[in-house]
Amino acid sequence: MQEFKREGRLPPGTDVYPIYDTAEFVKASVKEVYKTLIEAVILVILVVMVFLGSWRATLIPLITIPVALIGTLRSCISSDSASTC
């Protein structure tokens, strides 16, 4: 918006300011996603620990599931079928 004033596109005395700024909404949404992700990981750790009963058995799914999801996403993106993933 400042470039309009510098280039002289606006009449003198005219002020330009944003009416609706979506940056705050996006920041709050990303913060909420991180919070939900942390809560989900903690809940998964507790549930897997309760059902499997050992830390070693809990650690294996906690490592392999994200690795499998990241690998699947990467292969979908790198292939031509990214729109169907």
C-alpha cells in the first residue's frame, strides 16, 4: 500500500489501510494445529503404552508411523498423481 503513495497513484491526503487482515487468523490457526498435534502425540503414546505395556513396544510405532506417512506423502507429491492423494 505504501507503493501507491510513493508512486503518486493516490490523491494527496488519501490514506490507505487494510480493512481485514487475515494474518492473525492464519497465525492462530497454525498455533492451534501445533497444539492439536502435540495433544494427539501424547494421547497416542499413552494409549499405545497402556495396550502394549512396554516402552520399547511403544517407541516402535511412534517412530514408524510418522516415517511411513512422510514417505507416502513424499511419493505422492513426487509422482504425477499428487492430486489424488
